[in-house]
Amino acid sequence: MKFSTTALLLCAVASWTLIAAGPAAAQMGGGSVSSSSSSSSRSSSSKPHLSKALGADIIDAQKMIQAKDDQGALAKLKTLQASATEPFDIYVINRLIFAAAVDLNDMATADTAIEAAAASPAMPDDDKKSIIYNALQVTANLQKWPQVIQYGQELVQLNGLDARATGILAIAYYNTKDYAHAQQYAQQSINLAKAAGQPPDQNALQIIEGSEVNQNNQAGAEQTLEQIALQNGTPEIWAQLIQHAFGGVGNAEALYLYRLLQITGAMTGEDYKEYVSDTTDLGYPTEAVKVAEQGISAGKISASELPTLPKARRDAQTDERSLPQIAASAQKSRTGEQDVKLGEDYWGYGRFADAEAAARQAVAKGGLKTPWEGPMLTGAAQVAQGKYADAIQTLSQVSGGAAVTKVAHLWSLYAQSKQGPARAAATPPAQTPSQ
């Protein structure tokens, strides 16, 4: 299976706050706008000033914004805009229209104003970073990707990119199918966030993963997806990771992938059907029945889709009656094979502590037909009990072919994610087997 990117990343852009919204948008070079008539002593200053004709009215409009009268300010500013001829007047009017429009959530008007301000030859050098930054964000909200890229590159020249702006630029490149640049800026966004002591933006990780897929770097995409799962794995993310691991596994290994799908909440209707079939074939009817009932209750499957369910229910009743005798027989056995099968049976009853104890006993006795099953069951049972640190240690001891070690790696990854970001980051992940 090939990875695909998760849902469109634009929702994150829409939630970003515009830096210059509100009264601060009207400030020029750190102070409020002023007219040339109000500051004659500075008439020879190199800083631009509003014209005598419109200055007082523009400052009144600024005060209206500060008083939260954005509708009144916007109407006044549009009237002034129609008669303005001085470049600096026009520039300031656009900045103030932008501020009022953002307060009113009128992004179309805000976009027109901020882009006009960004293109103004009267824009003071001190304003460039903030104006271009705002233009980047507004155009991203409106999905105007070529303009976002233009403003992003202007910020590069101004040394004005932070983690947020770099992430926006990465999204723009991704949506224009320039995956190399999308990956470059997404990684830069992650690096800047880490340098600032902040967690990496999950959108940036998703962009890297999607870019790697589109550049046919499946191994890199999988590693990035694992980083996303560690940080904030959704059921959809876990489903992608786990489904990729099904290739080349047998029923015994698949059982642990289905259990992980279940524990991560990532089960689909087809997964439920396959899980019931697998547990039935392996001789664990109690688990088969519990899984079937969960799938039916969740509305993912119906009983009519499970032809083996009636037999599984009968076998589960027999298994429950026989469980004490099975446990007694395992206790007397010289090898661990009966113990590990007892532990697998306990899993179906939700008796995870007993499953762990039986698996440990199996490993201690030895003689297992499938040597990896003992530590795998021990580690999985520890995860199910919330004993994540113990599980990570146990699962690191699972050995076998690439398929088995991959399954153990995913269980360990899930345990690390449940420890929380700080502890997961401090725990070295299990080695991913070479493919």
C-alpha cells in the first residue's frame, strides 16, 4: 500500500491569527500615524507623513478602529480612499482598511487592502516585515498559493520567516505540487519550532510525509508518519501505519496488527471481519466473539456478514467452561507452549495481567514453537495495562523476521506515544527492520 496525505491542511491556516489585526495595524514604525500639520517640527524628517488634506480624517478613522467602531471606520476609509492621491495616504488607508476588515472577518476586503499596502512604494522599510507577513497569512487563508509563495520569498529576503510563516510557505508549495520546496520549508518550520523550544507543527510533518510520497520516497514517508503518530497520532494515522505492515505477514503476526488496530481505535468494517476470521482460525473463539460484538455495536458490521459467528459463540462457551482445566494443564507442562496459548486465550477475556503472567511463564519454560510469541504477548499485554515503559523494554527483545520485528516496532511506537511527547522523545524508538 502507498501512503496518502491526510485531509487538506488548510484548516490550520484559517485558524492562524493575523499579527497586525486591531489598532496595532495602524501604527507606522512603532507609533501612531500623524499628519504633517500636527508635527511641523518634524517636517524635515525623512519619515513620511500624512497629507494636510486627509491626515486629520485618517487619524479619526484610526481612532474609530481603536474604539471598535470598525464598520464606521471602514466606511470613512473607503470614502477617503476615493479621493486620496498621495502615495503615503493611500498606503496608510490600506493598512487601516486591512485592520478594520480583519476585525470584521471580511477577508476579501482585508486581502485587497494588505496586498495594495505590500505593493506600495510608500511603505516604510520598518513596516516591510509585518506587512508582508500579514499579506502571506491573508492570501493563505484565501488559498492564493502563487501570492503566498511570492510573499514568502520576500520574507526570506527580509529574514522575516519564523516557524509559522515557514509552515504556511510549505503548504503553498505543496498545493502547487512543488514537493521539493514543500519538504524543504516544512523541515525548516520544524527546525525553527524546535529551536524555539516548541513542538513541531503536525501540519509540517504531514507536508513532509505527503511530499515524500509524491517523490516516491516510501521509506521516508513511513518514518515521518511515525513521527506524527508519536506526537499526536489519530486513528487515521495509526491505520495507515498498521495497514502498511500487513504485507507478508501470517495469521499469527496479523493477530497482533488487528489487536493494535483495535486498541488505537482504527478498526474499519473490513478489519472487524478479518479479525474475527483470524481469531477463529487460530482457535480463540472468545476473542472472536468479543471483536464481533464490538464491531456490531459500533455499526461497522452486521452479524449477517460473519458466517462463523454462531460457531464461535458455541466454542466460546466451551472455552470458558474449560479454562480452569486449560490453566491447570499449562501449569504442569514442561514447555511453555501451553502457557503462551493460555495467555492468548486470556487476552480474549480482557484479562491482560493474566495474559502477561502466562506469557512470562512461557518464556521462562522455553520450548515455544514460535519463539517470538512469548515476548510479543508479554509486551502487548503490558501496553493494554498501561505499563508503557515496561512494554517498550519487553518489545525490544522480540526477534524474528522483518514482519515480526515490524509488528513489535509498531506496538513499541504506540507505547511511546502513550507516554506523552516529553517521555516519548526521551525514549529511543525500536529499530525499524530493513525492507
